[in-house]
Amino acid sequence: MTTERNDARDWLVVAACLVCQIGMGVGGYLFPVFLKPVSDDLGWSRTLYAAAHPIMTTCVALVGPLVGWLSEKRGPRVVLVAGSVLMSGALLAASRMESAWQFYAVAVGIGVAVACLGDLPAATAITNRFTRGRGLALSIVYTGSNIGGALGVAVGGWLLATGSWRTAFAGIGGTLWALLVPFALLVTMPRPRHRGEIVPGATSADAGAGDPAQAPLTGAGDADAPLTGERRAYAPLSGDDPVTAIRQRDFWLLAWVLLAFYLYRLGVNTHLVAFLSDLGYERGEAAMGFGLTIAAGVLGKLVAGAIADRTGPRQAAVGNFVVIALASALLLAPAVPLAIPLFLILHGVAAAAEDVVIPLFVGRRFGESHLARIYGLLMLTLVPGGILGPLIAGWFFDATGSYQVVFTAFFACNVSAVAALAAVRAPEGRAAAAHAP
């Protein structure tokens, strides 16, 4: 196996994907900030306004397979540019909305934009440029959604304090237009190496030995540059196609892992501020607690990538879901000293780290050649998880006056997710089988 030497263009792609993820986080976390001013100004109920969030979440999941296919067939740059234009355009349109149907149309636009700016095109771009240090590169990129979420909440609140919600939407949308599109255009793909091709700067061992998915040839450049020997050329990636993947037990184990996770994460996050308020926290303190989980996610993603590079995606994924299960257990005993502060930190770190370790694990298990499409299919679990998690939590609270029953169910889901991950066939075994005579 050769040693990969990543050049400045590879890290420029990391920076560009990071900026796109920041834009995704800004748009994705912005709705709650505008709930009260928009509802009061347009005479809407809070239920009418809140209905936009499941619409957005459903669009993210349903568009996922298409985004994965486009990322693979047309390249991530096309998808990221489309997402950049759509995100900024949707926010600009929100500044002029008057009726609920227009607001829901904006929610659809933002949902599609979130999918286009999200994990799938970024995973495609980074997977095709990095072998050594892939986990670190991907974790750096994925911190963007947390950074963007924190920035969006802070900037949105500041703009509302200094002007109207229409001006705030227009200002954020215009800023994202000027920022995202140029960076999205920087995301290029390396040229795949054809069998038998010799590239200047590569050794004879590079040209023919080892796992082709792990043996890049080094030079410099990107997919849009002329075909010269100064270009970086990678070996074609190998792996299962989506049809082969969905016929395997491991695909459905991973689908359950993601469904259990989305039920828990979105169910808890939707009701977290209210839950903390029920425990006696002031409204401002409860909101700060939710902000703490978002901020902790930056650390979680960076640490997850480094751990995955050192221990492997399988161990990192199982370990991360053990932490998620432990965090959810703390919700069952909120009266225990320090249980809630510890939950906020562990939940924020581990829930965000899932965005890094699961794509890496899926790529290792099924191969990288069709990662975007396979992971896009798995993300369809976001539809039932994003809808049922918040609704079930609200229904149980209305029926019992407590979240105890549903939080117990979430804990059981997380424990089962750990067991499901542990039952997935070891990716090392797959790699060995691929090279067996």
C-alpha cells in the first residue's frame, strides 16, 4: 500500500465543503428563531408555523437518494452549487412571504437545499480525495453544520433585534448567495486512473499493487484540469452497487441503526427545551442548554474523525453508539446530581459524531464506489424518524404528563442500535474476502 500525499487542492476542497456545510447549518437551524415574530406578524398559530419543520425533514430524506446518485454521476460540485443557489433563494423568498403555502414552499426549498449541501456530496468529495486521514478530513467538514447552526441562531437573533424578520431573512439569504456559490465551485473531483496507466510521480508499486481502493497515485491537480502528468490520479473505487447492498442483511441492520437514532435524536431535540423547563430551568437556561449540545457537536465530530482514523470506522461507530445509549440513560434519572449537564455534553458530542462515523462505516462495509447512493437510501429512515420521534414524544407527554415512557423507549432503541452495529459483518473481513484467491 502506498502512502498518500494530500496536496493543497485536497485541503481546499475540505475548506469549500466546510463552508457549504456552514450554509446548510444556517438554513437548517434558522426556523425556530423566527417562530414568534413571523407568527405574530402574519397572524399564524404556532402549530401552523411548526408544521414547516417536518416538511423540511421529509424533503431532506426523500431527496437523499437523488442527491447521492447525482453526486456519483455528475460530481459533488454540481449538487453543491444547486444547493447553494436553492438555499439562498429560499431564504430570500421567505423575506417576501405572506401566506402559509408560501412558507411551506420555502420549507420544501430549504429541505432540498439541506440535502444538496449535506453529508452525501461532502462524503463523495472527501472519499475520492483522501485515503490516509479521511476520517479527520470528513470530521472537519461536518463540523460546519454545527458552526452554521450556532451562527444562524446568533445572527438571526441579532438581526431581529435590529430590524424586521423580513430584513433578517433577506440579509441572511443574500449573504449565503455571495458566500456559498464561489466555494461550491471549488469542489472538484480527482481524475480516476485507468488500468495500466502510468502517472509521472508514481512508483511501479503504485501502478499495480495492493487494494485499488486504497492506492492513489500522486501528482497535483483536479478533474477539470487538462489531462497532464501533473494531475493527481486515483485508482477507481470498488464496492457493492445499491441493488447488491439492499439485498444484504447488513444494509437493513444499518437502516435500523439510523431509524433508531433519528427517532431518538429528533424526538429529544424537539422537546429538549420544554423538558428542561419542566425540570425547573428558566427559559433562558433551557435555551442555553440546547445551545450547549450544538456547540459540543463541533468537538464530537473532530474527535470522532480522529478516532475513526486510529481505530477504524467499525470500532468508532460502535463506541459512539454506546455513548449515545449512556446519554439517553441519563434522561431516565434527571434528579441525579449532574445528570442533566452530563447528558447535554454527551448527547451533543455523540449525536453529532454519528454524522462522521456512520458514513465512514457504510463506506468501509460496502465500499466507496457507490457510497453516496447507498447512504442516500439509508437516509430514507429520516422520514419516519423525523416525523414519528417528535410526534410520539409529544403524544406520550400529553397522555401521561411526562416524557419518562418515551425516553425509556428511546433508550431501548439506542441499546438495540449498539447490538445491530456489533452484528454488522466486519469490514476487515470484506476486504480480506475481496483479495482472496
